[in-house]
Amino acid sequence: MRKIYLIFCIVFQLSCFSQNKELLYNFTSIPQSSLVNPGADVSYKYYFGFPVLSGVSANVGSNSFSAYDLFADNGVDFNQKVRDVINRSSSNDKVVTNQQLEIFSGGFRVGGRESRSYVSFGLYQEFDFFMYVPKDPALLALNGNRDYIGKSFNLGDINAKAEVLSVLHIGYHKKVNDKFVFGGRAKIYSSGANATSTKNSGYIYTGQDAGTPNLYNQIISSNLELKTSGISKFTKDEYDGNVAKDIAHNTFFNGSLGLGVDAGITYYIKDNLQLTASIIDLGFIRQSKDIETITYKGTYQYNGVNPDFLGTDNPENVFDEFEEAIPRDTLYNKYTTWRPTKFYSSIQYSFGEARPDDECNCRGQVEKYYKNAVGAQLFAMTTPREPLVALTAFYRRNIFRKLDVKATYTFDTFSNKNIGLGLAGTIGPVNIYVLVNNILEYKDLSKARSAAFQIGINFVFQDRED
């Protein structure tokens, strides 16, 4: 059991992801930028994404250690490496995972050629995982309680949630005038599987009575709770299906349903000075399918010789007494989970005014644009304890009329040297983009604590010139 618990901690610490899409945000030459700001200043006659390939993102990292720390061939025993990792971790270290796969997407202008109103729609699959590193339980599982007499291990360090879901959405955005753009999006969530354990408390304490060196006093006060939806049937002995297929079937509108909204704006203080803000995934899911809540609540006290969690020296009735004092209860009540809500904002200054060489003035209009832009972005995401925050500085350059590059430097919980690079180009109607974070770490990925990429292909159509 101890080894299983350690493997659990290591695997999820290694798969630490960030939901911040700092390269995609306000990169308006990519249609998917409206997913992180429905009020982004994008324009097109219509577009549609290449099925399944219009938006693929993957991220991996850790704010405590790298794969090299655990698996380097340096002569250090693996168990010692694990101890070193756990010892330098904090109960406030965060493990965040997010993966998205866009199934289909599209959008079109509403009204005539001069209209500035657009409708967008799509369906994507998403996986979320969030966990605080359970420092105290990990120490207890790794070392036992022999060397921690008088220490209270905090069970409240156990704080995690995970979910796989699909999101069907429809959005609307309008450019009211040359200064202001607003937009919103409605979402229907379908949760294929959910596990939530975020309201835990309690402690495990082992003390030694004065004058009795061989007698110990052990107290376990437990208030643990694990809520699941769409999962419990897989743990039954009689289940003989395919877990991956059944979760996928539940994810696409056969699971628990919920509602959410996005909203965003773009405001031009001056022609070349822009302010944006958006709120994403303000919503909830009512978990109602295949629900199960497991609780361990109660207090157990043991007085005796050499208390041991492995039970090697305990009387036979110790575990019976423990189960009676802290029983496992199973409830079947519906529950509500809230989506991790994201907030974005940016300020952008553009310079290097230019006009297309082939632009004509026969309609009395000459389109102008800026080749360069610099600015800053703020990102925040709700978590069970405190918001996850990141600050980004960026530079965007229009290399050719339909080829843009964006470079970012991001400071967040996971890295203070996260340099990202994004490229978006359009050839005819084909729009292709590649976004890569933390490029400095790619020289040796084994030592990387963070790495991310996002790619996509769209077909974008504009009005022909008269």
C-alpha cells in the first residue's frame, strides 16, 4: 500500500499541467483565440476547423522536481531520490493538469458584408486534474511514524479533483464600433467521470508517555470524503466492459450535465492602445450519474507498545476497533462541482503602422494595421485554496501580411524562465498555428519542469475584393 501511494504521488507530480494559454490569448490571427476571449477582435466571413486537428494541446511540468531528479543515472538510490523530492516539496505545491482536443469548430458572420457580428460554435473534449501535494501523508507513507514521535500529520493535505468531460458551446460577438468589441458564449458540459476530494481534515498523531519509553499514545482523527461520479461501476467485481470506451461514451452527453458561460471584451483606448479582459468557464456540473460518496469519519485512539501502521505487532482486534471507530460509509447523494474559472486580461501597445501594398482606395477605404505589438497579460484560475496566478510579457510581430509570430515570457508558480514562441500563418484559406511554451527546456527535456505545445489547422474565408 505504501508503494502504491508513493507511485500515485510521483505520477501526478510529473504530470503537472497549466491551464494558462498565454500564447493563444489575443493572438487574433488564430480563430481559437475567441475560446479564451469571446470578445477578441477577430473577423472573417466564415471559418471551420479541421475535424479533431483544429485544436490539440498538451502540457507537462512540475514545480518541485524534474524526471532527471528521479531517474538520473548518478549512483543515488531511487528510494533516496524519492525522499529528497518529498522532503523539499511543500503542501502548497500545486499539481495542475489540463488537456483539450477540439472535435469540431466553426463560425460565420451574421448579416451582410458590412456586418460586424459573428456566431461561433464547437465541441471539445477536456481533462482536468488538480492536486495539492499531500506532504504529510506522503512522509507518513514513505517513512512510517517511528521517527516522528510527537508530530501531527495533517490529513487536510489530501486535496484533489479530476474530471473528463465534453463541452458543446455556441458564442456571439459583435464589434459595436471601432473602439469596443464584446462577446459571450454559452456552454453545456457533459461529465464522463469525476472524482473530488477537497473538503478533508483530521490528523494522525503518535505520542510517548513520560516515563514509559515503550508505551505510545496514537490518535487518528479522520474527516475524509471522496465523491465520485461515473466511476464506481468500474470498481465492481462483476464489471467486464472496456473502461476507456465506457468513459468516452459517458463523456459525450451521456454523463452528468452542467451549464457555463464565457464573456469577454476588447476596448481600444487609442487606435494603437488596446485593453482586453475575459472570464472563462463560469459554470457548474450537477453530478447525478453513477454517483458514490465514500467517507471515513471518526476518531480512534490506541495506547500500547510500538504502534505500527503495517499492523505487524498489533493485537488482532486493533483493526476491528479501528473500523468501528472510523467506519467506511457509502452515500449516494447528488453533488455539484464548479468548473475551474479562468480570468484573463491584457494591455497592448501597437506600433509600426503599415498598409498592404496591393490595397486600393476605390471604395474610399484604406485598411491599416500595425506590424508590432508589445504588452502584458494577467491570468488567474480558481483553486480549492487560493487562485493560481501568472503574469506574461509579450511581443507580437507581423512578418508578412498573413504570417504572425508571438513571443512570451511568463512568470508563474511553475517557472520563472518560461519563454514561449507561437507562429500562425495563412496560405489561401488554410490557417495553421503552432504554439510552444518553455522552449529553453527543450534542450534537455529530462531536466524540464515544464513543457507545452498547441497546434491546429483551420479553414478561414474572407470576402473577395470588389
